[in-house]
Amino acid sequence: MPTTPNRGVLAVRPSDRTDRWWLLHELRSRSEDLSKIAQGRQAREISRRAFSQLDLSWPDHAVRRRFQEVAEPLHGRARLALEENRLLNELLERVLRDVSSIGTRL
């Protein structure tokens, strides 16, 4: 669920498409640090000052672009695997319902 930043809360939006994959990676790799400085009702807000105190790495554009080239297909495959799992679970539920309805008819 998206949040609406309030005064003094940082909203991070990369301007370049290649940057979003690196930013996501960097934020995930710092998730423990981020959760320690989070605030707000659902602890989903981080102040600009607290964020600026984190030690985030930001390599040059070539590294971020290469990271995007590697990460994007992996992310696509992960999304496909999630959809396959959802469909397989649906199929399993249907089969189990059909089997149980046959058993009740006997």
C-alpha cells in the first residue's frame, strides 16, 4: 500500500529506470537498518535526516545499468514463478474439491 509522505518524511523515487533496480537492491540489503529508523503508524516512514545517516552505496551509472540488465530478467522469472505457483495451488484446490465430492457421493 503506498504511503503519502508528510512534512519531513523522505519519498525516494529514482529518475532513471536503471536506478530503480539498484535502489531496490540497496534498500533491501539495508532492510534491518531501515527498520530500526522507521517511524509512523505502520513504521513505514523514514525522516530525511535519519535516511541521510545511512551508509548506502551508489556505484557509477555503468554498474547500475549492468545490474539492471541482470536483475530485470531475474525479477521477471520470479514473477512468472509466483503466477505458476498461484495457478498450481488453484488446480490442487480444484482437484481436492472434486475428489472430496466424489467421496461423499459414494
